[in-house]
Amino acid sequence: MPQCEAESYDNLVQANWRTERLNNIVLFGDSFRTYEQHVSEFRSSTLVDSSRHILAVRKFTREFAIKTVSDDYFGAFHDSSWHFLSLVA
């Protein structure tokens, strides 16, 4: 899901808002860490609302950033990460 809006990620998490479902999610997309930083920096109520579920699962997410090694791919993959959700059942 690279370069989607926060609402798309938030909707995915919300639609799977049960431990057994969230534990099965591996996501390639925009950095949840970055969303968390933007919320704390800008304190925008719109951003907070659109990221509510992302922020809630952030502490249960192992995130591995993707390094963009070529300018040819920067636009598509900058700030992308693999996310592995793991909630204790």
C-alpha cells in the first residue's frame, strides 16, 4: 500500500480490529512511525482522527524501514516500511 493516505491504513486496521486478525497482518506501506511523528508535531485534529487506529497499534508493530537506493524509485517508495503487527492474544 505505498503512498496511500492515512485514512486507508487506518481503515485497514479498523476493519481487522480483532487480535487474531491483526496478528496476521504484514503490511508494506508508509511508515507508521512517521504518522506518529506528524501527529505529535502538528497536533492536527484531522490527522489524529484519520490515524487513530494506526496510533493504537503502533506499539504492537515492528517496523523495518526501506532504504531507497535510487532516485528512480524515490517517489514511489520513500518513507516506506514493512510492518509486522503482533498483539499478545
